[in-house]
Amino acid sequence: MSDKTWRKRALVVAAGVGVSAVVLSGCTSPGGTDSEEAAPEVVDTQIILAETNETTSFNPATPQSNLDINGKLWYATHETFAYINDDMEAVPNESFGTMEKVSDDPLTVQYTLSDTAKWSDGTPVTTDDLLLGWASGSGYFDDATVDEEGTVLSGTQYFTIAGSTSGLSDTEFPEVSEDKKSLTLVYDTPYVDWNLQWLFDQDGNPLPMHIVAEKAGVTTEEFIEAMQSTPRGDPAAPVEPNATIKAVADTWNTAFDVTSLPDDETLYLSNGPFIVDSWEPTQSMTLKINEAYEGERDPAYSTLVFRFVGDSQAQVTALQNGEVDIINPQAGGDTLQLLESIEGIQILTGPQLSYDHVDLSHRGEWADPAVREAFMKIIPRQQIVDTVVKPINPDAEVLNSQTYVTSQTDPYEKTIQTNGSDAYAEVDVEGAKALLAGRTPTARILYNINNPNRVAAFEAIQATATEAGFVVEDIGREDWSAQLESDIYDVSIFGWISPGVGNEDIPQIFASDGGSNFTGVNVPEIDELAAQIQTMTEEADVEEARIKVDQLLFEDYYGLPIFQSPGVEAHTDRISGVTFMANQTGPIWNFWEWTAEDAAAE
């Protein structure tokens, strides 16, 4: 369904950019599984889930691997301290471990691992693994200075992450217990999302330290010793890189990117309910019950299959033919109408915490604000909404904010009154021509050629852009996401989807040093707000900051949001327990609560 995800944002995004919303003050405990309950009887059957994208990595935290499918695979095969339910609440997962705020001044949080947390090779999950996650997510050792395009000019950037280092970057070197069961973080400044650390696939969550170290040619002990003896990085005074930390970081950054199932099983160890069993490239990936798992999220079926089906209509056909059990398509056109004609299925709908958008490069010819403004004037957003979204949601409207979506009613209505979006309510070809003043800039447009909604958006934009004088080059491709950090395009069409909690979309996407700042946007006031928003404890202050960022993005001619994505899920009557999930996890959010008829009934 969605294509890219952002790290801890609050409300939104699906194949494009991200948004954030409310702040969680602490973990709550609705739902979940009673630890005293017996594990469910496992039925020897499979549940097949259709997914738009194909797996590209077993480490979803890097910029090149920040795809929704990689995060979903991580979610099914890994545990952490909590998970997000369909009410956007953080539910503690004490079978993995506990987190406790032990002090407000300074903010101090202790994480304690359970005795049952372990990797599928039998190795316990310890603070060694958490230290690796902290090192990757904090940027603690970095002393790099980078230019507007993200090129390192001096110093060293060790781990490259898709998200922001906000939060973890303000912690001291962690305190670790002798038994390697507890790790304590002390924050230099207050951090509003402290309770969301280590909750998401990109949020400093660890890969197995013993495996990463081995692949890097060092021992776990050597890596920890190197970390303990290396001070916090200072870009103003860069030093020679630590060879051991660099070797581990280089391995973490790239060694887990894959195009087929590796012969080396250690590259896809699991500490969660499922483990990868097989992979047929371009077709499907099969997960089996992880026999080493001792946590509380025990599935009641033996096999989970991701079937890679990019086209939404093809997903509907596969559901109708019984080839898949659950679909979560990038809904468009007649998707809902087709589903309503099928007997024996359940349909779930609702607004997704996601939105589609058009982003503009701030480099080269496009560094000229007049070029970006001219292009924004010719994006036919209403036409795209009418074509793509209204067949599913007749009440759909053009999205006019980069920091809130339409379902966030109150703050959304406030921001669109002041952010300047009204200047782009209608296509203005003549206004674009006036800005270009006879120039004919090249617009290389990147999008996912396997997503019908993106194809429709491209075709609509191509027509009006050409009329205004832009020379449009179609560089749509299957590997579009891997190109977002490249310089092969000037315009990108995609979307972000959010977990529904937290406030990290601003620093991750819109700060000049954000891990997902693909456009090169560099507005000092946004950088200041991105830093401040992480220390705000009042929702009114967060809202004010987000509204200001929204205004600054329009003033900088960042690009335009198009629409909040409609969500459609459907499953056969053979499956029970599926509920609509608006965030990036989709229906898989409670996979351990699903039940299915046995194989004989299939």
C-alpha cells in the first residue's frame, strides 16, 4: 500500500511525505495478551497477505531500505518494548522487556530485558544489542559536516539512518547493568517522545550485535570497548574515524540489503513470532513460526506469506480467486466497487495516516525559487483527487498542508488559513509561464511505475507542465525508492505513512540534516523548530510549531501535498481477527490475533 515510512511521526503519510500529530505522554496498556494465558493452539495452515512492494532489506532503518514492506517484515519477525494498536496507543510488551521513567530531572529512562527475549539462533537479546541500536539511532559518534546535498565535507558519519537522530542524540553514553539485562538512558534535555524509543523498525532498534560484529570482522567486546573509549563526535573538531566503529557501521548500513534469500541465515535472524523460511523473488516471501520464540504474541497459524502484488486491481482479483486471504491495496479508481461485488469477503475502510505529495528538488536549476513556484502552479491536484480518490471517498478533498492531514480536523483547519496553500487552489499555467519568463526548465519526474495512482498523477502533471514550458522527462521506475537520495530527478511523486504517534516527522523530513530530507530543503528557522519541537510538552506549543513549519515550507516552494490516502482493506471469511489499521503497519498490526480455518478447509 504505502511506499515509504517515516520514523516516529504522529499522524500520517503513505507513498510520499510525512506528517505528525499528537504527543503520547506515556505508554498505556489497552489490549494486548495476558501473560498468564496459555499459548493458542497452532493450526497448520497459512495466511497469505498481498503487499504492494517487495522486500529489499532485513534492516529497514537505512534511507535506501525505508520501505513499508521492510518494516512489516521486521514487525512480524522482531519484538520490542511496545507496539502501537489500532487506537494509536502504545501497548507495553513486557514479554520482551519493560521501560520505566525513573527521573524527570534529568530525564532518565531504564530499559530492562526479559529472560525470554532471544534471537532465533538461541543467543539472548542483551544490552549489547541495545547498544548497537543506540549507536545507530543516536549519531553519537558522528563528527561530520555535510553540505546542502548531504555530502560529507569533513569528519565521519558512521551510521546512515532514514529517520532523525532527535531524542537519542541528546542522551549520554548509556549505563549498562553487569548482567546485560538493563540499559539506562539519561537525556541532556527533556524529550517529549521518550516513551517511543525502540518502538519502531527505524527507531534505533537493534540488529543482533554478535552477527553484525562478526560480519564486520570484529568481536562484540571490541566494538563495545571502542564505543566506550570514543568520545561524542564534534563536527567543529573532527578526528580520525574509529576503525572498529566504522567497520560495524559500514556493515550495518549495507550488509542486510538483499534481492533474494541469502544462504547465510544469520542475516535474517528473528527474535519475534515468525522467521523467514523462503523467498521467491518478485513473487512471495514465506514466514514460519519461530520455534525459539517465548514471547506473548503467539500466532494461532503456522505460516504467514507476503505475496507481492503491486497493482491494486490485481490484488482484488487475487482475493476473489482465493489466491490471497488479505489485501491492503493502494486503493484507487474502482477498487471499492470491485470489492463490493465479491461474495464471501469482509471490507474495512477508513482514512489512512498517509498522504501523497509532489516534492521539488532544491538543487541545480531547481535551486531557483521561481522554477519551483512555477511548477507548483501547474500541479492539477483537484483533477488527481477526482480521478484517484473520489471513486473511493466522494467527500475527498485536496490536501493543503504538509504537516497535518484533513482528518486532523482542528489543526488542519487552522494551518490552511495561514500557510499560503490558497495560492495553488487552481492550476495557473499563465502564472507559471510568467515566472519562467521564456525559460524551459527540464523536469525529470520520478515515481513508481507499478502504482496506478502515481502513474495517473504523473500523466496529469506531465500535460500541464508541458503546456507551461517545462520539458518533462519520464523517469518513473520500479526501483524509485532507491533513487530518492540520488540526483537523477527534479520532481518526485510518492507518499509517507506514519505509525500515528510521536513528533519526529519535522526533523526527519524537513530539517536540513534530516535522514529523509531528499529535496535539499534548508531553512534555518525550520531547523530551529525541528530541534525545539522535541522538547515541547504542551500540545498547543507543538501545534503552533507545526503550523509555522507548514507556512515556511510553502514560502520556500517545497512542493505540494495532493491528498490524504483513503484506506481499504479486505479479507476472506476464512480469516478472523483482522481490524482496520490507519498507520504504516496496516492489517498486520495484530497478526498474532488472527485465526484461520485449517488447511483441509482451504
